[in-house]
Amino acid sequence: MIFHTFVISAYGESRYLESCVRSLMGQTVSSPVLCTTSTPNAYIETIMGKYGIPVIVREGKSDIQDDWNFALEQADSEFVTIAHQDDMYGRHYVEELIDAFNRWPDMTLFMSDAVTVRHGQLRRFSMKELVKKCLRLPLRLHGLADREWVKMGALRLGNPVMCPSCAYRKNYLPDPIFHSELRYALDWDCLVDLAKWPGRFICVEKPLLFYRVHEEAATSAWIRDHGREQEERRMFERFWSRRATDILMRFYKKAYGEYES
């Protein structure tokens, strides 16, 4: 079986799509690259054709959860990374994934640190990223990261996991992996479920992802219509009282400025 596959989940006509593709093709250790989409168009076909990447179309209405599960299904490999079309991946991403697996063969989820890209500028040391780093501290205890309480410990005060950085060992995890009632916080919701499954979460605190923030992103739209706030409140209330949730949400809402400034 192939060890790892990148599957680009493409939507619409993102002006950043080719930058994402180039970052995947430029890895120090190569992995197969596929593209899936529920919005087939000439723009996607042209870019993928330029790099010889197969395009697989999902029929039906576009939906983040359905699109991500479809992307996972198409890869015949041990690990799968759903590459977000607006982001870029550090050239050592696959190399670090392989090294982590060699050290911890029971790893079911791999993740990394990220650099935020805003208006073409790298924003490495924002308060938001510092908080995420602190929340991920339990997952840096690799020797204990197979324990449910350690994995959950990183998720009770928010979601510090950069979803596009994740590589899923799909045959060792539930099928489908994404099965949430939520739309924006579905990755946080599903991580909480995955933490209960056997296996180790390995976090590599190296910036292996360049996470692009821009006005056209779904995150920005969900902040504007308060969808993010409502769903994240629901997640906090799974672990904390309403009063504690109110306090946590005050701090969390300050992070929304990252998408609005």
C-alpha cells in the first residue's frame, strides 16, 4: 500500500490553487497528489492538467463534510492529507510525517505548527498562534499521546489543531472520519471523537503549513454571520459550565480579529 497521499479538495476558482499544487509537488519526499471537487470547472481542470494531477468529481451539492469524506475515500494509502486549496505546505511535510511514523508506529493522526499568511505577509508570532501552541503542549508529550486524557487535554480549551496540517491514518479511524452535525467546528467536533479511538496523536511543532487568511475564505464568512461563535460555544459547553463557557468565549472571540484585520 502507498504510505501517503495528498488530496486537494478544490472548490470554485481559488486564485491560490496553483500555489498549493506547487508546494505539494515540491516535497523533499514525494507523495501522490489527487484532486477532488464538487464544483468541476475549466479552471481546476487546467491547473491540474498542467501538473498531471487526476481530477475526481463528487456529484451532488457542495458540502465541506461530504467533500472531505469523499476526498479521503479516493486515496488508497495508509495516511491521507486533505490539502486545502488556499494553503501551502512546507517542503519537508512528508519527510516529517514519515519520521514521526517510524518513531511512533501506532500514530493515527499527524499534525504540525503553521505560519499564518495575510495579505501576502507571514505572521509568525501572533497572540492567536501562541495560544494554539500552548494548547497543543499535551500533544508534544509523544510518549503519552496515545492516552485519551492527553489527547482530550489539548481540546478542552479550544481547537489548537491546524486542520489542513493533519494526516489521517484512515483505516485505523472511524468511517466516515467526519460525521458532525456542525458546519464550521466540524473538525474540532470530530477530533474530540477521534481522541477516544486507540492510537497516538503526534504533533510536530514545526511550521510545515502556510495557512492563508483572506476575505473569501469560509472562515471569514462564518465569523460575519456568527456561525463560528455559535458552534464554538456548543463545543465548549460539552466540557464546561455555561458560566465558564462565557469566560472562554470572551477570549476566543478576540482571536476572530485575525480574520478581520
